[in-house]
Amino acid sequence: MEEDIQRKLRLALSKMAAYISSITFIVSENIGPNGKTEKHCTLTLSLYRMPNIVTEETQADLYFVIDRVIQKAARSLSRKLSL
């Protein structure tokens, strides 16, 4: 699982890697309001000379939540760099 996440991060963020000083990726499990188990991901991109980007996502499917939080972070960083 860890290698898969690293591969996805490299693919999504490789063009913007020069701006990233570190990446923190946290996956946890929560019990949702309906009593079902949900997966929660938090992705923090620490950037050089810019505020950090923190994205979060919660869904039932682990693979979906990982993909979604990486996509959101990549879009946020791309928007920040284009300003």
C-alpha cells in the first residue's frame, strides 16, 4: 500500500516537486454517523516559502479516498503556483 501511495504521489506531483519540502500522508479509520467504517486521509504538502497545503477526504472506499486526496492536493498546488 505504501509503495502504491508513493507512486501516485510521484505521478501527481512530479512537475511541482521543486516547490515541495516534505509530504505527510495520514490514513485513519473512523466510525461514521451511520455506524459504518469510513477511511479518512489527510495529505499535507509543506512548501518552500509558501503556506502549507492541507487536504482531507473521508469515504468508505480506501483506494478512492487515497486517489481523491492526492488529486485535490495536486489541484491546490497547481492553483497556488499559477497565481
